[in-house]
Amino acid sequence: MRVEIWSDIACPWCYVGKARFEKALAAFPHRDGVEVVHRSFELDPGRAKDDVQPVLTMLTAKYGMSEAQAQAGEDNLGAQAAAEGLDYRTRGRDHGSTFDMHRLLHLAKDAGRQEALLDALYRANFAEERSVFADDERLVGLAVAAGLEADAARAVLADPTAYADEVRADEREAAQLGATGVPFFVLDRKYGVSGAQPAEVFAQALTQAWGERSPLKLIDDGDAEACGPDGCAVPGR
């Protein structure tokens, strides 16, 4: 069974939701039969790379809330993250374009290191002091820590077209599936789960999707030659 997860590194609920989903998956009896694929989604597409601002400034401008309200929201998110065993800085974070991070995540996917890089990016953005925005060497360092080659990461960051089509394809697919926000979980292209749901909801979704997988329908007249564990059928024998 395949689970596809659309998310953005700038999305705090994606950070929390990933931890809750992984808790449900770890307890799922058929977890070894579940493939998890991470897909790109930008909350702020088209934002210039050098357009970086404090999170509180972004929240007050985007949602029309007061700074006190924005800070209360950050404090609540910090508590939600802590409940999942995650570190979360409620003061001093910033916000910017995540396009380059998504491009690096596609590079990491090709190298089999996507999960490691995603975790490193989440941790750096939400728990560490040094910004991940508009700082290519910061991203290169995180890529290397996740198991990628530094030169490969730098080459992607130096070429704005590298993996750009893959990021945009993920985002178009999200729109086609009806995703208007993230995190967005799609199980076997049959069920969708929106938001950072409790682990119990993810567990229920996994169980239901696994139980409703369509069995293979075999078209066979019984006479065709084939090879099996005991060898191959020989015509005329």
C-alpha cells in the first residue's frame, strides 16, 4: 500500500502531523507493506528567494491578527509539538520561500535519502536557531548531514530549473486531488486525510485502506506455458 504525503517545510502542522502519522504507522501490523512517498506543496508559491521575514510579521499580515494573537498561536503549536516529542522554537523563527528545499527533496528522493533530508529540514526550521531561508550553504550542510553529496546539492541550488518540473508536477497533482492545504495524506489513491489528525485517526485510515485493497484478478485459461519454482514447462512433454 502506498501513502503519499503532501507537505511544506514552512508548515508547522506538517511537522506535527508527520510525527502523529509515524506513531500510527509504527503500531500498524502491516507497516512493512506500506510505502511512504513525500510530495511537494508550497504554502507561499512564487515568493522570492530573498524575501525572508519574521514568522510573526508574516502571520499578522496574512491573517490580519494582532502580534499577541500570532504569538499565542505559536505557543500553542509549541505545546502541540512537545506533546509529540518534537522541539519547537516559539520565538525568533522566520519565514521564506521553500522552493529550493523541495527541489533538494526530489534530489534526495532519487538518492534514497528523502526521509532523512525532510526530517533535517523540519528540525532546522522549527527547532534550530540558524535560518534555513536564503542561505544555500545552510541547505548544503543539511543535505550532507542527510547523506547527500555536497557538490550534487550545490549543483541543484545553482540551477533554478533542476527538479523544478517535479515540484510543480506534485503541486498540480495536489490541486487535482482537491488538496487546498497541508498536510494532506492520500492512501492508495482511495482515501484522503487532511490535516495533522490524531494518531488514532491515521491508524483507522491505515486499517481501512489496507482492508479494502483490491485483490488481483487473474485472467488465465489454464493452458499457457509458464516458469515456476520447479522449472519451466516444456511444450510436447
